[in-house]
Amino acid sequence: MTHSLTHPDRLFPSDPRTREIARELHSAIVDLPVISPHGHCDPGWFALDRNFSDPTALLVQPDHYVLRMLVSQGIRMDDFGVGPNAGERRESQQRRVWKLFAENYHLFHGTPTRMWLDHGFEHLFGLDEPLSAANADHYFDCIGDILQQQSFRPRALFDRFGVEFLATTEDALDPLADHAAIASSGWPGRVVTTYRPDSVIDPEFPGFLGNIDRLSVISGCDTATWEGYLDAHRRRRQAFREMGAVATDHGVPLPVTEDLPIADCHALWSRVRSGMAGKGDAEAFRGQMLTEMARMSIEDGMTMQIHAGSRRNYSRAVHDRFGRDMGFDIPQRSDFVGGLRPLLNAVGHEPGLRIILFTLDETTLGRELAPLAGAYPALLLGPAWWFFDSPDGMRRFRELTTETAGFWNTAGFNDDSRSLASIPARHDMARRVDCAFLASLVADHRLGESDAHAIAEALTVELPKRAYGLE
């Protein structure tokens, strides 16, 4: 009997006729290139092109989905060897972390994380028995040996996965040395950066005033003035553009925007820059800067991404000990209709402007986001994100948005991955879910099969390329 961790009909409908339609749709797009225009892979992987050291470093430690689940069951974050004070990762310690992960692998039943990991175990490493405490050492040794092969270096995996375009995400103050090294290496793989200015836009970001001083030095602009501060962003955006950037990314607690008179902007910046911001100034400043960033996108053509509805770094203890973005983001209620109105009144109909909206507040998809994207040419709906980049979350996304916004007001799929090994698994999941949804429309005689094939291909390649200006 041949073992398999992943069924060939996974995520397809159970109805035989509808399942056959989904199979046909998927077979036509399964080998299309991977377009990954938003994610958090380490550009140093591709700059240095060194072998990954071990399975733990590849599959466990960079993946907040994995860490979050384990912590939720009372396992200490300290036991994973993560964070800025992790120290040297010795083989014995990495093996211990892997065994801990394997002993608790049952926790991931029914989760997309389990599907991503099983996909990688089977299709990357040829393992066909479920991971457990009993075979943890076998898994660790087998994967570890394979990782030392030249064909498993980052650039080789990039080619093997069929990645045509991959964007990482860097802070506005990042020197972009890794991207410069990639550009000068002669390697043809297209790995570019993304401008993430939260640290110099959010007055509540740790070290904000010091970050503004660094922004002034790096850009050569006098950030003491409002105009100088905006020019500093323009110069940094240009530096990112020179490293291939096609987009900016903005993580805000709520989708609040402003379009203040210039005198009010001067006064607000004066309070923020001096550290004398009053109650509500931080939110007003973040809101004004979203509108300013949209105006700059009109100037330089970069796609703007807004990730809202997330209470980031919710656990103070985890943030203080292990740093940002360690898996403690929590969804919160959002008001896109009221919050985006100043920005949309200012630039919502500007030709060429592309703003992609992501949310963790799933309740807003049908009520607010789909109607907004179905009306404003500047807006596109980003794919299901964080808690909803799962089979059911992706399906609900299509169900909640398609009737109002259609398919062409969406940005296709991006994987938002921090783990290189999960990229093909995530794209495979999205393609299967989309084909299942399209198959149901065909089976209900709401869509022709030829149209379904065209839409499946568009969701996979055409729409993400259009959304990020890659056409």
C-alpha cells in the first residue's frame, strides 16, 4: 500500500460531478508560476544562498503559526530557541525543539498549518508517515541530510517552486544590503523589497523619535519640518524602488485616515516631532500619513497595502522578551466605511492608484469592503489573511465578496509567508480552494466552464500581477 500525507482530491467538493470540474480547473493551473508579491521571507537567504541548517530552523522557529499553537497549550516560548536572545543554535538544542514540536504535532489537526507542513514533508522531503514523537529523530535526520544538498539551497528552491516573483518586507530604515547583494550577484531570480514605514509613521512605535532622527540622517532631509519629513519618505521610497520595490505596506490598528488642512498638518507634526503629542494625535497622525502615502503612490506608482483590524503584539510579556511579530496578533472590530472616507474623498478616483485592503475583521468583508472595492477604482481586496488564510477562510472570502465586488476587484493570492518551504503549499491550497469555489458556480449553472478556466488562471497569475504593477 502506498502511503500519502496529502490526498490528491484534498479541498475539492465531495459531490462527484463538482469534484471532477474542480479537478479539471486545477489541472490547468497547477503548474503556473508562483507570484508572491507580499511576504516576510529573509532576503539574506537569497543573498548568501547558504543551506538551511536544520529542520527546526526551516520549519518551526520562523513560523508564528506553529509557535502560537504550541504556546496556547502551555509550552513556554523560551523552549523554542527564538527571539533576539536565542543565542547560538546547537544541533542538540535544535533536535530537542524538533522533538517537542513532534510530540505536539497532533495539536495541528484541522488547521491549515498541518496541511502546509504535511505538503512539505511529502512533496519536498519524500516522507509519507505522519510526524510523531516516535519518528521525530528519523524526520530530523532525513530532512537535515536533504537540506545539505546543493539542490536545497534557497535559490535552487526558488527555482524548484516555480517562483517568478517574490517580495520581502523591510523597515523604512533598513540599509537593504541583502537586496543589493542579490542585485549584484548575477542571479536572475526576482526577489525585491517592500517599503514598510510603520517605525517612522506611528508615534506609538517603540523608539519612534529616535527612528525619525535616523530617517533624517539616512535620507539627508531635515525632518524638523513637515515638508522635510515627507521628502524623507520620498527619498526612502526611491531607494526601495531602486532595489525593485513595487509596493508599500502599512500595518495599522484600525483603518483610520485623515485629510487635514496643511496648517493642521504642520501643527500635528510639531507636536509629534517634539514628543508632545496629545490624546488622539497618534491616531490622527497615522491616518494623515496613510493619505500622504497614497498621494506618494500616485507619484511613484507603488501599490499601497493596508493591513488593518489587528491588535498587534497583544501580549506585552511576549513582545518585551521575544520581540515583535511573534504570533500574538488578535483580530479587532474595524470601521472601513467611516475610516477610509477621508482618503477616498481625496484620492479614491485617481487614475493608476492601487490600494489593497487586508483585514482580520472578517465581518466587514461583505458589509463594507466588497461594496467599497466594487465602487472605488483605487481599491482592491487583498486575499484572506492571518486567521483566515485557511481553506474555510478563503472560501468564506469568495462567498462574502464575489457577488458585490466580483473577481476582478481582488488581488488574487499572496502567501504572506515567513517560511520558504510553505510557499508552494500555501499557493496549492489557494488554487484548490478557488477551483472548488468556481466548480460550484459551474455546477449551479451560474458560470460557464470556459469562464471558470479563465478566472482560475486570472486569480493565479493575472490579478496579482495587475495589482502590483507587474504586467
